[in-house]
Amino acid sequence: MLGFYANFPPYAHRVERFAIAVSNRKFQQMLVQTLYKINGKVFKFEEVAKPPISNCSVIFEFGVADGDGFNYLDLEELNRVMEVIRKKPLQIMDFFCAVRYYSEKNGKKTHLKFDYYMIRLIFSESHVDFYTFHERGLRHLPPEDIINLIVAGVNEVSSRKILKRIE
């Protein structure tokens, strides 16, 4: 089933709730487009986390769940997910996120260990809950920074704030 990962862990390392200022359909479309745009983009570590790792760059790779696995969110998969959302918004959306780190010293680029996360979004009428699970890696980037990156990306594409954290 597209958007749902059957083996999502029963607990999360981070849970946050956000009020949504648009319909679930519109938000889900904005979310998937944001993750597609982030895919493969190179960030300086300090752009996505504090405290930074000096001379380090970060690359995110997102995949969308489809039953017992995840599909990389490329253009074909983006169009497929958008079509499903257009027909009927999803109640749950699961994503895989691989975070690659590269350190540069004396002009030489070396890769550091990757982090692997799973992110589940559960939708209600007025809010969305983000469940973030760190599957493996050294956790250079904490789960809340992954959520902050996604929220900032979604809020950036609109003239008004789409997601607002509920304390």
C-alpha cells in the first residue's frame, strides 16, 4: 500500500505535533514536492543542525513507503504519489531518510558513516504528528533536526506558515 510501511517500529525516538493551516491533501502534496526537492541536495552541516560539524556537508535521500519497502522519491515516484493523493489524501505517510555526511580536509573529501531514519506522519483534521525513528548510524543529525528541515521546507513554499508546532 503506497505511503504505508508495514514494519514501522512500534516506538519513535522523537514525536512532534504540528497544526496544519491547509487541507491534508494540499499539505501532503506540498510535503512530497518538498522532499523531492531536498533529495540529493548538498547542505552545509550548519544549515541543518546545531552544533555543526566543521567542514562537513550533508545530503538527504528520501524514499516513500510502499508496503514492505521504500521507493526512492524520484520524478516518476513523485508523480505516482501525487496522483494517489489527488484521488484521496492518505491517513498515514511513511518515509525513509538516508543522511550522508562528507567531511573535507585539505581539499580531500571523505565520507562519514550514514544515518538512516524512518518518518511516519499521521494525519487528523487539524494537525499532523511526526514520528521519527533512528534506525542506524552514529546519529550525527538528531531526529528533531530532520523534522525541522522538512517543516522549514514546507513552510518556505508558501506565503504563509503552513505548519505550526503545537507544544
